[in-house]
Amino acid sequence: MADGRIVEDRTPDAFFTAPESDRAKDFLSKILKH
């Protein structure tokens, strides 16, 4: 979500393997450091 609206409405697999929005890509790059 961003500013109260859903940024990506996708399956979990699609969200984690190929995010579309820059916001999701940034978020995942911060939490998936391994």
C-alpha cells in the first residue's frame, strides 16, 4: 500500500519474483537481504 491505496494486487509468487512497481522493488530489496 502507498498513501492508502493498493500498489500491487498480485499473487504472492508474482509479487516476490517479479514486482512491477518501484515501491515494491525498493521494499523487497530492503527485506530480502540474504
